[in-house]
Amino acid sequence: MLKVILVPINREGWPFIAIFAILTVALMVGAYALGWLGAVQPIGWVGLILTVWCICFFRDPHRVTPTRDGLVICPADGVVQLIDRAAPPAELGMGEQERTRVCVFMNVFNVHVNRSPLSGTVKKVAYRPGKFLNASLDKASVDNERMSVALETENGTQIAFVQIAGLVARRIICWTKEGDQLKAGERFGMIRFGSRVDVYLPEGVEPMVALGQTTKAAETVLADLNSTEAARQGEVR
């Protein structure tokens, strides 16, 4: 039970948690000083709820990542919103050939720390400013602010993953840089406060997730580089 309650909090969250808590106390004290005694308790409850939500948003739980060679691990908690074919972002310089793209949408209640889908060397990190459209829209991958990462494995396989800002998200954070060595499931960044992450799979690799499937970062297997299995289908049951 303690493991469920005492979830680690990412360092990016502590300033926001402190702001929510301090603001709540300040508003309660201000209401009391002005004689608005009836408002003190409601303000306290609203502030407490918002502070708890902020704590939950920045939670950063430990995950158990499958480590077999070839497994592509999902980089984000959320729902598989889109599976299609598209070229990786032009700023990565990976060519115009279309690849299978898997888009995972994160809402404001998901864990927002993002994880590397594969082990390898970061070849390029590219930021591109843009709009803040609803991240569930297909055109968000083209128009919205984004941070793109190209990674290459030891055997030369290349994969791209992209953090995309959304309607609420106003801050993309990427801790990795070119030349870094990442392990599958390792933390590389996060997005505040709700958005999506796209993964561009190598040519010939089919996803092992279905549309509408709920995913967990660092745990859900997105694809298998060594598999010849056809793309999976799913249905609500």
C-alpha cells in the first residue's frame, strides 16, 4: 500500500507543488483576515484538491522494462490514438520515406515522464516551435511545437520519437542530448501538461499494439524488430 501512495515525484514538479500549496495557504489566510470565514474552508478544499492533482501529475514511478534485444518499448503512458504511415520530422534528416507511426496521447491524469523506446546512441535532437492545437488531431504532428529525437542502435537500426505539445501543454522538456547513450525504458524527458508522443518505427516493423489500447511507458511493448508478425488488431470487449 505504501508503494501505491508514496510514488516518487519528478524534480520538475516540486516548484509547481510548492506554488499550489503556498497559494492555497495564502488565500485561506487572506480570506480569514478579511473576515470571509465562510470562504476559508472551501478555498482550503479546492486548494488541497489542486495540490494533490499536481503531485499526481508529476509522479514518476519506477517501471519494469522488458530487456530482450529488439523490443521497442512504449515511451509514454496513455492511449494509442493513431497508427498510420508518415515521414519522420524533416529536422531529423532521416529522409522522406514514410514509416509506420504510432501516436500515444497523454491526458492530464497520465504519468508524463517519457522513456526511450530502444537502447542506442542519440544521433540528433531537434526542437521546432509551433502551435498548440489539440494533440489528438492528426495535424498536430505537423503544426504543433515539438521535440524530435533520432536514435541509432548498435546494429545501425534507426528510430525516431517525437514529443508534441498540445492544447494544454506549454512546455516540452528533453533531458537528453546528441551523443548520449540511452537504455530502453530510460527517462529522457516529459511534457507539461498533457500531449502526445509519436514513434516512427523502422521500415518493415509492425506495431504490436492496437488503436485505443492503453499503454504504460517503459513497460508496454510497442513493436519487435525481430518479429514477422502482421500488425495487430483489437476490439473493445
